[in-house]
Amino acid sequence: MIFDTNIERICNRLPPFKITPALTHLEDVRHTYRDEFYALEPGYMTRWLTLPSIRRLFVHSVSCHYYKVNDTSAMIEADSHLVSMTPYTSSVEHIELRSCALGHEDLVALLWAPKALRTFIYEIALFPEMIETVGHSFIALNDALSQQKEVLQELWLDVATEKVL
């Protein structure tokens, strides 16, 4: 909890980092998270994407807000932090998501944030009941990648239909 709070203060330039910024030269972030029942929220990535020198972001276990409505339907709620990011403001060039599942709006917002995304690696990990709901379809990926089509050089996609440990 203390780590998360401090990182949020640093990245959002909250006191005491408003006057003396920190991590201004940080280029690579590798954030792994392992928990059998929970994942990081998509908005968690926004704090790293706002760092001025960020070039490469590696994140493990990020999942959309997924709500099972009943036995046959589900609902995904977009992450307000991620979808409110201003497009083309992040200096990140490489995004690698391992064991993640993002909804359509979160995926689009994430890939519209970089000024010039060169590499996108996405290992989609889904619970069987999420397969029809989560934005892993070609439509979602096409929408998300459309704004990076002139600069994207590497694209890796992997889909696992069970939780990847």
C-alpha cells in the first residue's frame, strides 16, 4: 500500500513531489503482480504512462472491471483513469502485457496514449466465462491499433482461455 501511494504521488506530481519531481529519467518499468483471485486495474498503468522519460512498460496481470450479470451475460466497465488519458501524450514506445484481459474501451485508450508505439505484446488470459465479453476481438484490436498503424513495428498476440499462472 505504501509503495502504491508513493508511486501515485510521484507520477501525478502530488506533494512532496510537486516541487521536486522524482523518477524523471526512468525509462523502463516492469511491474509484476501475482494473486490467485485479483488483478491490477487497467488504470494502474496510467501512473507509469505519465512519466516523462518512459520508453518501455512491462505489466503482468491487469484485468478489466468484469461483472457477471447472470448466467448468460456479463458487463465490462471501462476504467475511468485510463479512458481519461489525453491521447498521444505518453513517450512510451513498447508496451508488454502478460496474463492480462482488457475491455474494448480500456484497450483503445491504452494504445491511443503513446505518441509513437513501436511494439505491442499482448498475452490475453481469460477465464472461460469472459471469452465472449472481453475486448480481445479483432474489432477491438483494430480500433486500438488504428492510431498507431504508421509507427507500429512489432505486434505479438497470444490468447490463453484459462488463467495463466
